Amino acid sequence: MHTRLLNHWLGLALLLAVPNPVPASAAAPLTPPVITTGPVLQCPMETSMTVTWITDRKTTAAVEYGPLQGTLKTAVASHHGLVDGNERTHKVTLENLEPGTVYRYRVISREIVNLRHYRVDHGEAITNVFQEFRTLDRRKQGYDFLVFNDVHGQATNIPNLLQAAGPKPYDFVIFNGDILSFVTNETQISAILNQAVASFASTTALYWVRGNHETRGDLAPQLPAYLGLPGDRYYYSFDHGPVHFIVLDGGEDKIDEHREYGGRADFFRYRREQGEWLKQEVRSKAFRRSKYQVVICHMPFPSKQAADPKRTKEPGAFLGMPDAFEQFGATLEKAGVDLMISGHMHVPAIVPPERGRHSYPIVQGGGDKGTNRTIIRVAVDQAGLSANILRVNGSSFGQCRVPTRR
Ligand SMILES: [Fe+2]
């Protein structure tokens, strides 16, 4: 760390001492750049971890990382042969990590003072203090994880709910959709991510699963730039301990042609595409060999009551969940899963299995108001899964116990 800073200051001193061939108007400000958001740990896997952060101006983006004892490496991201790093929003995925291993990491950003055809000059580097994380590990016997849903932009609910969830350890945190009500500016995203960092996300990684509200607003198409998403998709799977997790993106709850979407929605086609992926996914070794399979989806689409389009004043409009059931329901039922974790309805519920629809329970977190604000704490061990819905005041709404089937 010191060597890098020393080199850097040396470089800066030389830069100031030598006549600058660039016009004064093009010179960079003397103040170093500032990290305004993060760094945030996102999308943990057994062999990878994504680090995201935002700077107040365009900078390069690198992550220095390594085991607690031993040599550090530097990772950068690149696209089409060019290293990312003349942006304000940064995302670097650390790869080829060892499962169940603690790593230290810090981010490094340097302003590009001049970017010309045959010469690039850098400004001062900024970094954060080293933090630590542990990668996931399918050999782990048991652990806890937490699930938030429907925070709807109220970042201050995060520490309150976290307190209700009880003490650490928990191995990761899932943001299960509608963490924002809409995505219209970076400040909204930063407020949530910075609160996550203040509460846990510099050492415990999060998955941000998209809810229907995060599809709304003019910045919604750019949301992936701020999130860790495997393969840049909102639907994927991962393994930790005896559990294989499937993350689904239910899309919007109404028909694509609904006036609210102004012609921007294409979710019926998107869910068909995702349904095809899901058919392959449940055939994977990871799915078949895991002791438990858990589905994470913002909308509780298999629930007959929740998916009933007649439950609203616009019965012809709310066909998103029935379509999700059509695209995903039979595949999940045939493959056999143990538990689904959802939100969206703004009332906590433990939906028991319903014949012909879902043979697994659905644990549904609450909403964004009063005691309906909940967090779900799930304990995993060899005997089963235990999902506890905890209200913001610390009381339990209910617990769902799923014993092992094998
Ligand atoms: Fe929702």
C-alpha cells in the first residue's frame, strides 16, 4: 500500500515539475477524486466476488485483493479488449477464488488526466482501507442468510430491520426486489448501496434481485451497471452449503401493453426466454445433487391467491404473475423444490403448499409501512431449512420449517 502511494506521489510531483504540454484548460483539478458510493460486495459465488463503487468523476477502476497472508493481485474489468476505467460507475469481478476462503480487498481509482491517441496521463490514486470477505462454499454444513424485500427506497429501514434480524453471523444478504420504487437517478441507488455498506456490505455480500418496481423509471435499463449480476442477467443460480439457489426475475405484474409502461415492457417474451433457461437449469448437476433447492423471486407467482388476476379492480391487467406461473410453475413443480422466498404483496405470509400449483411453501416478506416491515432470516442445516419472518419491532410473524427430504 505504501509503495503504491509513494510511487504515485512521486509521479504526481514529476507531473507538476515538468512543463505540461496540455493546455491549462484541459488540466485536471488538483483535488483527488472521491469514492461516493461503496465499495459494495455483490453477487458472492464459490470462486468469484463482484466489487462495485462510484466515484465523483471519471476514473480508472482496479481492485487489489489476495488471501490474508500472501501476495496481492490486481484485477480490472475489460470489454472488447479495452480495460474499463474512464467511468464514474465501476464494477470489477474477482475470479478464480478458492471456495470458503477469506480474502482482503481494496479498490483503487485514478483520474485520467489526459487521454490522447498515444499518451495517457493519470492523476492521483484514491483507495479505501482493506476489508475482508469470505467466498461461498458448497461443503459448508450450515449457515444463516437474510432477505429484505419491498424497502421502496426507505434506506433507513435497512439498519432497523437488520437489528430485528438478530446478530451476525449471516453469510449473505438478498435484496429481493422493490428495494426502490422506481429508478430515475443515481442518488436513489447510492442511498441504498451506501446504507448497505454502512450496515454490512463491505464485509458481507448482497444479491440485488430485481422486483417489478425496479423496471420503472428512465434509469431502470442502466441499473445492471450498479449491480453484480452473473452473465449480466437478473436470473441465475448459485450454491452455498447444501442449498442450490435459483434466482428468477418475474418482471412486471401487469400486461406489457398497460398504460403505465408506455410501450417499454417486453416481459411476456422475457419470461418465456427465462422459462427455457429454467428448464436447463433444473437439469444441472448442481441442482440435482444439492440437498435443498430454494427459489428467490420477488413475485410469489405460484400462490393461487396472489396470482389471481381478479383480485384487483383491473382484472384484465394483472396477468404478469399468471404468466410467470405458466412459464416457470410446471418446471419447478416437476423438478421439485423445497422453498420459495418472495415479497411484493406488502403483507407477510407463509403460504402453505397448494395442490396442483406448488408442493413447496412460499415465505413472503411484508411491505414498507409500520409493522408490516419485515426481514426474513433463514437458517440452513443438515436437518432442514428454517425461515423466520421478523417484524421491524423484533417480534416474529411466523416461522416456516422445511425438513430435509433426503
Ligand atoms: Fe412488487
